[in-house]
Amino acid sequence: MLTRVEMRDPHKLFHKMSRKEFAALTPALDWDGFFSAAGLGGVAVVNVTEPAFYQALEQQLHARPIGDWQSFLRWNLIRGASPYLSSPFVNSNFEFYSNTCVACRSSGRVGGAASAGRTAI
């Protein structure tokens, strides 16, 4: 994966690939189906900023059970939507990151986006 400094170099972020070359990085994923569902079936070439990410993703897709991926994706969907949902979701999200998630507290990443701003400052 690229470091923050490497990510500033546009030459390290430009990896023009055919869809077939891109799909070869993660054969476990149906990229043709994804592009079609997204209305991008006609796209023939893509820029893959970090090919190493997709290679590592492929390894992780085989290393973890499908149930783990389903839980992870559900969690991220709900967590990302929580600020826009009803108060019980907002409050539960705050409660989790404030009191329950001890690892989040020790890393200084409590409270989602608001704390990200504080950490960055």
C-alpha cells in the first residue's frame, strides 16, 4: 500500500488497466456485474490507484468466512447511515463509540467524524 507521501505522487496513482486486467487483481469479485449494475457496462479502461490494495483484498476475501464479510458490510452500512437515521440510531452510535468501544477510546477515535476533525487538528 502507498504511504501518504507516495500518494502525493501522481505517477504512483496512475495504473491504467483494461477491465480484464483489473478483474485479474480480484477474481473473487464479479466486476463485470458491478460495472453493469452501476450503469458502467461500456467502460473498457479504469485507473486503479493502488493495485496492491486489490491484491490484498483478494487474499482477505479467501482468508475470512463469508459471514464475517456480511457482518462487516452490514455494520459499515448502518454506521455510515447512523447520523441520518432516527434518534435511537444516532444515540446508539454515540453510546457505542463513547462508552462501549474501549479500543476506539484508546486510539483517540471516539464519536465518528467529529472526533476525526479534533484528531486532525
